[in-house]
Amino acid sequence: MSTSKNRIIVALDYDDGDKAWNLVEQLGDEACCFKVGLQLLTAAGPQFVRKLVDANKRVFLDLKTFEIPNSVAGAVDSAGALGASMVTVHASGGSKALNAAVKAAEPYPDLIVLGLTVVTSMNESDLAEVGVRGSVKEQVLRLAKLTVDAGCQGVVASTLETQVLRRELPKETLIVTPGIQLDGGKSNDQERVATPKAAIQAGASYLVIGRAITKALDPKAAFLDAVNGMP
Ligand code: C5P
């Protein structure tokens, strides 16, 4: 398994490319993986992703596609052409969409397709509201299995579900875990949060950390805290 610092993906949730780049520079060579989500992609465009790739950073392009298979395939193809290392597809879109994503990623051997299970802000009553019966855990497991069966290399899931997923999924499956809070930090709006140590012990392969680093008084110190907090 790669070193601790390579397992931390810093979420660049900014409304402006210059602010995001400033953080990348502050973190320096220690940080090699960054998540670009819909906000930054919309604000700063694909050229921001290219700039990260050109600086030898790995980019998790969090497209969260929930679309017809043809459109999912097109988005994954564009992500691969841009040089992204990871891309997300909503598993709730079903196996046809997941299969299309996996096929579209074939020309890009370094591109990992991740299935999104249940976003960490949702609880059981949020699921019921959209017609999904049962617990969050059951839904995460159902969607994670669908993702793996479709040939995706990994899933996104919170620490609370990671332990079950590690038991139930093939061992090579990557589990990417958001909802991370540093020791002593305050929880933001996430329902299912954990420390880096707890997430790794539960079986996470990669951790996605946003505000605990980007909003820290000293982001580099927060990043190093996260690295050193890993077992
Ligand atoms: O909370 P934090 O700033 O660390 O969030 C980092 C990333 O984790 C976000 O970009 C988002 O994709 C994901 N997240 C999530 N559920 C939340 C909040 C954030 O999956 N409730």
C-alpha cells in the first residue's frame, strides 16, 4: 500500500481557481492528490485540472454523474482525456450506467472508476423521502455490490459503512472515504464523520479531506496532522 500522504486526497472545494491553486502551493510537494468537484470545475474549467496534472498531481475528478449510459460514458472519456486519475459515477444510476463508465475508461489504464453509494449527508429518513426503504447501511451495501459487479475498481463510502464493505467486497476493491474530521476539529455538515486513524482502521484505501485542511489556520500543518494521525 502506498505511503500515508499518498492516501490523502485534498478536496479543493473553492469558487475560484486562484484560491484553489494557492492552497495547492501552500501544501507543496507533500500533497499529491486533489479532488476537483463540480464547484471548482464549473468556476475554473478543465484547464485547472490540466494544470494540476501538469504539476504531477493526481486528480480525483468528482463528476458524480447520474445520467443516461451514453452521457456517463462521454463524461468518463473526457475525464480520462484530461488526465484524471479517478472519476465518480452514481451507482444509483444502475448497472447500465456503471458498465458504460467502465467501458469508457478502458483506453485510460490509470483512470479509476468509483461508484458513489449514499452521500454522507443522507440518513435513513432522507432515503425514505426518495422512496428507498431500509437502512443507509443496506443501501450502501446494495450499491457497492452493484458497482463492483459492473467492474468498477472502487466505491465511495463513509467510515461507518467501510468496515462492512471491507468484509463483503473483494479485497482489491478500493474504498474512498469522505467525512473526515481531524482530532479536536469540529464536524461540519457531515452526518457520518471519523478521524483519519478510524477511517484507515475501518479499511479505507484513500481519505478525502476538505475543510479540515482548507479552512485550517495552517493548512499544511493540518495536512501533516492527518498524515501523522494515520496508523
Ligand atoms: O467535509 P469536507 O470539507 O471534508 O468534504 C470534503 C468532500 O467530502 C466534499 O467535497 C464532498 O464531496 C464530500 N462530502 C460528502 N458529504 C458531506 C460533505 C462532504 O460526501 N456531507
